[in-house]
Amino acid sequence: MKRLTLEILVGALVVLIGFGFVKYAYSGKQVKSVQGYTLTARFAKVGTIQNGAPVRVAGVTVGRVAGMTLDRSNFQVVLDMTIEPDLKLPTDTRASITTDGLLGGKYVKVEPGQAKETLKPGAVIAQTKDAVALEDLVTKIVQLAVGNEEGETEKKQ
């Protein structure tokens, strides 16, 4: 009987710890809606970025991804972002899809330009850089390595 009680207590403890991990994971996500104005950017590929992903300027979160659609005429992703109302971005601002570290989540990196005029609500950021997939990087590294090996083999002959 003591063994059964001990097993029940250990099982309950494991379940409580599991709930603790789930609660911690959701609280760390910090996905909250941003009040502000909308800007749009077009990308050929956005990788695994999701609605609610951060929009950052110099590493500081200044907005969130509000939505994504596919433009069926040119197969580009139209990404809508909500930006804090007090942030005025120049018209030559650039946007790119970036990853937080090697295995981190994706976010939109916004690099303000030098123009005097600012983007109006609903404007499109014209200069964009697509997401780079890890698979693409590995393929390029392998191609460079194979290319260098072939070049060295030709020199030896």
C-alpha cells in the first residue's frame, strides 16, 4: 500500500512539473498585440516566420507581424507589420527576415535609412531581403568545399 501511494505521489509531481514547463513556455513567448500603424513588405520567401513574430530595429522590438498573404500574380509573400505609433521610419528603410541565433525563431529586421521623408501608414517597404534557409547555407558550403577540392585536384595533376 505504501508503494502504491508513493507511485501516485511521484506521478502527480511529474504532472505538476509538466504543467510548470508548459506555463513557462507560454509566458516566455510574450506575444502581445501592438497598437500602431501598418507597413507592408514583399518577400520571395519568408521561411517559417509566423504571425506575432517580432519586428525589430537595432535589436529592440518595435512591432509585430500582423499577417501574411500570398500575391497570386507574382507568388510573393505580402507581410503586414504593425509598428509602434511613435516610431517614424524613413522612406529608404530596408526589411529582412532574420533568425535569432542558429536555432532561434525568425523575426523581421528593420534597418532605417537616411531619407528625410517618412513612411506613411499603409506604405510598402520597397527594399527587402528574403529569409535564408539553413538548408541553402549547407548546400552552398558543400558546393564551395567540393569546388575547392576539385580545384586542388586539378592543380596536382
